Amino acid sequence: MRRRNFVLFFVLEIFSTALAVLLFKTLEDPRWAGVFAGIGFFVTGLVIVFVSWKWTEKWTLPTFWLAHIHVWVITIPIFLIRIANWETPFNDLVIFGLGGALFHRLSEIIYGLLILATIADWLRCFLRKKTGRHASGVSTS
């Protein structure tokens, strides 16, 4: 694991967020904005999942766990249910027993925690490199 991985993750996370905002402001149909934004969030999550999967210390990193929750529990279900119920207004959808708006709020919380975890893990990695001391669960190689 290297610090530059966390920088990549952070850049992707911010880019996906900015892209989603831009799409919802510029596209007339919010369904298509949601589809394209969902693809951006999905790709971001997959990059984090696949890159971090190779790390021996992955099990101790919040970024690893939150990326998996983001991809498998949030992004894929919300995307598939949106596609399967194209004509239904988003707020009327039910995902894992939660209304669309509530589930989307949950997705925002998880994504915000993923961004914070990325920053925290990057700082742990940075401090370990700077001090030469081992931060629990993080290596710089």
C-alpha cells in the first residue's frame, strides 16, 4: 500500500461527487443523471476495492471495509432497483425496506464515511513514513 493509492482514491471520490452534482444540474431527466452518476460512484468503489484487495493489511483499514459496503450494499442495489423500476419516481422506490430518499441519505452517509476513512488511512500511512514508526495496520510499501 502506498500513499499515492489514497490520493487516487480521494481524487476519484471527489470527482464522482462533482460529476453527480454536474449531471443533476445539467441533464433534464434525473433518471439519466442518476444512472450516469451511479456509474461514476460504482467505478470509484470498484477501483478502491480492487486496489486495496492486494494489501496484506486490508482487514484493518476502514477504507477497505467502507468501499465494500459502498459497492455491494449501496451502489449496486440502488442502481439495479432504479433500472428495474424506471418509470417509478425515485422517492417511491423501496430498497432493503427503506424508501428511496432514506436509502439515498444512507448512501450519502456511507460515502462521506468512505471519504473520511480514505483521509484517515492516508494520514496513518503518511505519519508512518514520516516518523518511521509503524502505524497499526498500515505499511508504506
